[in-house]
Amino acid sequence: MFLTYSKGISGNFRKSETEVSVTAPQHLKGELMQVRSSIAATVLASAMILPMAAPALAAPDQPSRSQAVEKKDTLRWVAPQDLKIGTAVAGGGHHETQPYPAPFTFDQEYRQRLAAEFSSVSPENQSKWEFVHPEHNTYRFAEMDAIVQFAQENKQVVRGHTLFWHSQNPAWLEEGNFSKDELRAILKDHIQTVVGRYAGKIQQWDVANEIFNEDGTLRTTDNIWIRELGPEIIADAFRWAHEADPKAKLFFNDYGVEGINAKSNAYLDLIPKLQAQGVPVDGFAIQGHLSTRYGFPGDLQANLQRFDALGLETAITEIDVRMDVAAGTTPTDAQLATQASYYQRALEACVSVEECNSFTIWGFTDKYSWVPVFFSGEGEATVMWNDFTRKPAYYALQDTLEQASSGRGNR
């Protein structure tokens, strides 16, 4: 049990009692001694890893099915039953260059909070191309397998991220000089291999990620798929994903589309055209990487409502709210209040739209946030401090979820 006292958005101290039953991983040395047998089992299960097995992953212990995870006074506990409250699972990407071991594998308190607080998890980098498909004929599934297993053990759903993107592609793909037919076959194999592996285990997939420029034009320069194969390949990506898992919900996902603008208008124009062709597009997702340098997108709810009117599910998938924080300093109370209001208003927009069924924060602790690595002079973007104590932003989300639950029950 964790007993933490933190100031809420109102300034009052609140006690949080969180009981979780995630069994602690063994000490690093012990895990490394056991890795041969555990990874051998993982590799045997990963029949599609060719020609070499995935790197050894110290598989964390999991609770038995009989062990219940208590979520009292947590986000998932107070959320409406039909709203999935989620977070990104730290790993891969920038984490590999930081002075700490893989958080999901080795940070036990992180895992406990992850299990207790959230009903949905998204791999932060572990299912992106450069990580899961590092060589032409090699798939690396061990880390993603562990996330899916963790979610199953803790009664969480999984959002898959992402299948078709201009960024974080491996060098072998971007520099391979493949013919159009070869490139098309590579994409189809990747989508059907990855989606097929987790068929029935992943609720939503971000199929096509960030396909438009800010002015609403397609990315035809830096997106290898659109540049080499034409815009028609977008429809094929959705069709292939649906063939691999007919039950998964398939989404477009992008940043900078929080409000009504050229970029979100481009999606509003494209999606009905694809649907008219029978392309299985189920949803539109807004990332929500916000900064207190800029005003809150006040038309967020109206924008979500436009896509809801098309019969689509909607989601907020990657929200964080970064602040200007000089190195070695902490945010002011005013900054924290502004941050909390951004989180709160975004969640309020989602719960006010009928088919906005998923709200995911992009990491829940500053300890592992991507923001300071990519945004110089900005940081503290999540809802918990490095030591996992809760910020005003956390309580803003919790209060909003409580109100949504008591006011509407199951939406």
C-alpha cells in the first residue's frame, strides 16, 4: 500500500491509498540468471522472429489470475465504465539513451502505478517500426508481448501504435531502394504480421499516423509510403489491418488537430471518401501534445463532435501539457494550475462527446517523460512528479472523472 499526501487543485492536502498486487520482479541479477529460460519461451512463442531472435528481455513477474488489483482512489476506479483511461508504457525510443534501465521491465513502483491507475495502455515506442521490425526479416516482439500480457493480467485494454508513419522507421527501410512492388509487399507483411500476432488482444490501432502537413496537404516528401506508393496506399493499410484483426478498431491519429483548422479539415474530408469506398475506418484520434505557452484549443469539443457526427469513434491518445521550466527549478503554483486546467478541459471535451471512449495521457510521471528530451526549456508535462506523487493535474482529471461518473453513470 502506498500512502501519499499531495495538494489537490484546490490546494487542500489529499491522501491517496493505492493497493496493487503486481508481484515485484526479482533483483536485476536474479532476472539475468533466469533470462535464458524465460526468453527461450518468449522466442518459441514468437514464431515470426526471423532470422534472429529478439534481444533478451528480463521478463517481469506477473500476478496470478486470482490476485485482484485494487484501484480505489485511482483514475480507473472513478472513471465512467465506458471510458478507457490510459497511458503510454515507457520504453524504447528516447528511453534507450537515458541513464536508467527499461522502466516497464525494472521499475516496480512504476509497474504498480501503471496497473492501479489505468484501464488502457499504449506502447510508447515498442510497436513502432524501428523497434518491432529492426531488420528486413526480423521482428522483435518480446517487449510488446510483455505489455500485452501485463494488460491481460490487469484487465486493461491495449491501443496499438503505429503501423504507417513517416517517422521512427528503420534505416533498412528508408534506405533500401526497394521497388514499388517490394515496398508494398513489405508494408502488407508488416501490418498483417504485427496486427495478426495480437488479434483479439488489441482494442484499437493507430493505423495511419500524422499523414497531413499543417496546411492540410498530404505528406508526400517525408512519408515513404505516400511518396513512393501514392495516397491510395492509405486505404490499403486499413484494409490489411482489418483483414488481420476484424475486431480491432482502426484509427487515424495526429497532432495539431485539436481545433478546427486546415489539418483537421483534411481528415474530415478524407475519411468519408474512404468510408464510401468501403475502407474500414472506425475512428479519429487527437494526440493532444499541449504547451502552456499557447492558449488551450477551446474548440476541441466542437472538433471532436464533427467526427462523432460522421459515425466515428473519437479518442484523445497522447495528451501531455508541457510548461516552461528552467533547469533546476520547479513550476510555480500558477503554472501548475494552468496545466491542471488544460488537462481538465481536454477531458471534459472528451466526456461530453458521445463516442469519445478513450482518453490517454502520454506517460504519467515526469521521471520518464519524453518532453524534456525534445523540447528545450520545457518539461514537467505529466500528472505525477518523479517520485509518483500526484500533481494538481492528476486531481483535475480525477475530479472530472468522478463528476462524469456520478452525473451520467455509463454514458
